[in-house]
Amino acid sequence: MTPYKKAKRYSVYVIARIFLSFLTLFPLNLALSIGSFLGLIANYVALRPRRIALRQLRETMSYSESEASDIVQQLFRNCGLLAVEMACLSKIYRQIQNYVRVDESDLTVLKNELLKNRGAVIVSAHIGNWELLAQRMVAADIPSSVLARMNPNPYLGKWIVEQRQRSGLEVIDRQDPKAARKVFAALKKNRIVGFLIDQDTKVKSDFVPFFGRQASTPRGAAQFALRNDTPTFFMYSCREVKGHRIKVQPVSLKPYFTMPREDGIRALTGDLTVLIENAVREHPDQWMWFHERWKTQPLPEAVVQGKPGKLV
């Protein structure tokens, strides 16, 4: 990293920390109102992310321009709320059972699966507040780990990891050469491990349909699930008028064991992506449409032969 880039990233970190620390001085409801207002301002100044979100909404869900514009405005508002919730994480954690609600019956099902002593694979997406989903599992006395991409700003990234880990959540760096070993170790310790598989990233991926278009989708969750018949759940957080609601759906792995290994992994990845698509359709203003989800496309011969070739 050049001295200029290092200084620039540190400056961004300092400004962000000062601003976020300032927000923690206010009562939570007032801080959230400020975050919501700033998100609405960002809707008019963050032009490139707004264009990407509008284009992808119109292409995938056939919204009119005005409908897509309204959804993107709400998405920016949600991002403002996300920033405040991350800054006020310690304050929220003290009341997280009320702020992030989950049915006790769903927690019971998850805890019963953990009695098999194989851990559990949790598949989720960038909907609502995925950070609070993980924290809510920890608060329910469920040992939890997450596989995460580190922020490109190392100073900001370190602070985010520290925020996540305060409650006891284990964070596994996706780019760590030992990441797979750490995931296996976490499962062996009977921890749940969370995977976000709804973005086009530089990890081993399969092309599966997402809103009717081929999307490069991380296959790690399916691999870990099928390797040891690990209990698997799809979970996501959706924002409500006050706080969040976590929705939980167990995933049966039996159909995939009848297939050749690679076919099973691809099929499970595709079916998990269908669950994500359904959640996005239900809450379109809470998914990160700013991310260029379909940027990577399969090579023509890969589409015909089912191979994982890519064309960026």
C-alpha cells in the first residue's frame, strides 16, 4: 500500500469513527432517526450506487422507474439505519432479545439439531441487518462463527471485526488461507457457521439461476453442508417498524445425497439461492441492490456443458 493510500484510508477511518462515536451519544431512537435522514440524503448524492440499484431492479423485477426509485430510496434509508446499528451495537446488544425477535420454536429446532454434535451451516443474505442476526444467535447462547470478507480499509475493517467479536462471535476471514480449516474446526466444536452467498465474489462459485438470470454464487456453504451431512438452515433478518424479525427455515439435505457430489453441491447452491430470491421478493427494499450481482457471466460453452467457466 502506498503512503498516500495508507493516509487516505486512515483519514476515512478517523472521520467514520468520530461520526459514529458521535451517534452513540444520542438515545438509540434518535440516533436511528439521524441515520435514516442521512440515508435519504445519500439517495441523492451516491449517484453510481443508485444507478446500479435502479438498473438491476428494473431488469430483474420489472418495476417501473418510479417504483424502482421508491424502493432504492428506502434501501438507502435502511443503509443509514444499518450504520447506526453497527455503531450502537453494544447498546443494542443489551436489549437485543426485544430488538431482534425470533420465535422460540425456531431456536428450539436449531438447538435440537446441535445435539447431533455436528454444528450447523447457516445460509443467509445481505437483507435487513445480517450483523444483528449473528449477534442474536450469540445472545441465545448458541456458539456462533461467521465467514466474512474483511473491509478493504484495514483500519475500518479491524474496528468492524472488534465490534462483532465483543459478544463472543467468531469471525473467520474469508481470504485467510486457513479459512476452510477454521470452518471445519468451528463445526467440530459444535458451533453454527454463517455464510452469506448472495454476492458475486472471488471465491469458488457455481452459476445458478437468480431472478431468471445466471449468477455466480459461492458454493462453500453447500460443500460444508454435504461433506458431513451438517444440519443446515436458511435464515435472514427483515426490518420491522421497531427492530428486526429473524425468519428461520430448516433445509433437508437428503435429495442431494442421491446425486453425484458436484451435481449435489450445484443443486443445493441453486435451491438455497431460490430461498434468497423469495426473501428478496418479499422485502425488495432491504436487499443490497447496489452490488453488481450479475457482473460475472458464464462462458457460452459453460452454459451448454454445465461447466463453471466465467466471463467477466
